[in-house]
Amino acid sequence: MSTDVSLDTELSFDEMNFAELLEQSLAKSQLERGDIVTGVILAVDYHGLIVDVNWKHDGVVSRQDIERMGLNIEDFNIDDELDVAVVRLDDMEGNLILSAAQAKQNEDWQRAEVLQEQDEAWAGEVAAANKGGLIVPFGNLRGFIPASHVVDLPRGLNEEDRVRYLENLVGTEINVKVIEVNRKRRRLVFSQRNAERETRDARKETLLEELNEGDIRTGIVSGLCDFGAFVDLGGADGLIHISELAWHRVRHPQEIVNVGDKVEIYILHLDDRGKRIGLSLKRLQPNPWALVDEMYHIGQLVEGTVSRVEPFGAFISLEPGIEALLHVSQISDDTNEDPRRHLYEGQRVLTRVISIESDKQRLGLSLKEVTEGEHQQWEEARAEAAAAMVTQEAEEDAEPVAAD
């Protein structure tokens, strides 16, 4: 009776030990793609290495993987320990695929993680570029800088110009910060913008201390938008509002400047609190309104071009580069009538000057004040000028060609 009890107790104890050992063994044998483990080389041949990593299958390290590290098969011996990365748990032939090259990159991954955790900058050389951004080697890894994280990449470039700009950076050394480390997906992402932000902020502070309103500086147009143009002053961007690009009306900044243009600009205003720099191009150009009093007088008939039509009237472009207002009340007797029924952009019109306020940059015109006789005489003169031009062109076309 006692013997049976003793046997049962011994069996239960052995079963318990076996279960624990099995559980421990299974726990050690859990592998996942991307894991770095240490194995023992079981075989070396022309095709590569067979490595025991304490799993249900031995692993295979290909010869190509060995050569990727700059090594040869002859550099490895049976029973050597080798760090490998798990590439695939089971290929089409039931093999465990390992990589010694990827395992060698483990130190680089760890270094990248430290840089990210400590928010430290690192200097690397740009090796390649594509439409998405820049490629920068990091040890045995290839890091990527998205185009949106490249410093001073001009705004508004089309894809071709953007690639050309990025390709010009190949071979240059730049400072970057790590913004993503993902070993499983093999993603290492850098940001030049983040690395340069502190330096750029410091340069901007220094620049703001040096600048004064009224200064004249040279900068590079770094971007265009509907409301103006951005200019890099060498550490900080200033804005030329669209109204400060020229004395005449500008529809879009690209009519005046292009990205990459070197321009001389006037420091219009500085906002120390908002760290904003207001710039002007037109302040460095002669003010056409300064000539208005000499060129025009009230009652004078003037010819101009309709530059814009609004519900309240129209703007007329006159020499020497000013815009005068033709109010709706001076277009027809019906002030509620839409000016577009009488005028269109680009139309040449004859008007009379009815007010001049050059100090306020205002000049008022009238269509109603032009008599029918004056308008008819103007139309006849235009017709004669057009006919004379046609005759001249016909005579030039009819001139005989000189014989050789």
C-alpha cells in the first residue's frame, strides 16, 4: 500500500518537473522575425552556413548575406558562435532564414535608438536622392530624410525641380536628428529640419538683433504663396507681402520674383515678439506717385487699360505705373448697374481726371465726363493708327529680297 503511494508521488513529481522544463524550453524557443540571437555554426559550405539557434529547425545564412558584410565563407568555422537576425521563420522549403549581416547592424540600431532618446544631432553624408527625400548611410544602415524634413527646400517646386534640388545635396555633410527607429520594418528616419532648428533659431535671434527697420539687405527667394514671397536672409525668413512687391497691382508674386532669385530688399518692419520680419521690394524702386502731380491735372483726358473690375467700379492702369479708380458713379448714371456690363479687363478706355491726391496715392477718373465728340475723335485716332500699322507691315512684307 505504501509502495503505491510512493510511486504515485514520484510520478507526479517527475511529471511536474517535465512540464516545467518543457515550458522553459518552449519559452526559450519562441522566435520572431527581427529577433537577434546567438547561434552555433554546425556546417560551412559553398552555399553558406547552417546555424543552431536552439529552435525546432536549424537556420540558414546564405553566402550572399556573408558577402554583404565584406566577408567570405572561409572566414567562418564549425562550432563558432555567431550573432544572427531572424529574417523568415519558414520559407517555402521549411527553412529558418537567418542573416548575419542584419545582426551586425544591431549595434547601429542601438546607436540610433540612443540618439533618438537623447535627442542628439548626428552628422552624415548624403549618398542619394529621390523624389521623396534623401538617403544617408548610418553605419550598416540606410537612413531616410523625407523631403519635408530637408532644410531650405524651396516651397512650390514641381516634382522635377524638387528632385534636381535634392540631387544637388548628394555628397554634402548635413546634421540630422533621429525621428523614427523601427527594426521590424527596417525604418530609420532622420530630420535635418529638427537638427537645424536650434541652430537656426539662434541665428535668427542674432539676425533680429542686427537688423533695423530701414536697412537694405540681400536675400534669396525661398518660397512663393498667394499673399507674398518668402526671402531667406541668411538665418531667418522674411515676408514680402504682395502689396510690397511693386507699386502697381500684382496678381501673384511669380509675376515679380521666382524661387532662387537673389534680391535686394528693404527691411520694412520688425516684430520682436512674433519674430516676424516684414520686407519690401517696391520701397527700393522709384515711387511713381511722386510724378503724378507733374504728369496729370484735373480735367485732363487720359488713356488707360482696365486692370480690374469690381462691383464698386474699375481700376485703370496709367503711366508711370499707377492705378487710378473709376468709380461706378462715374461709369453710368445707374449706380446700381454692374460695371462689368460696360468694362472688361484689358480694355483700353478714354477717361477724364476728376481728382488727384498723390499723397494718398489716389487719382479719380470719369467716363461720364468724356463728351461724345471727344470719344469719337479718340476712336478715329485709334482707327487711323491701327490702319497705318497694317499698311507699314504690308509694305515691309512686300519689300523685294536683294539678289545674291
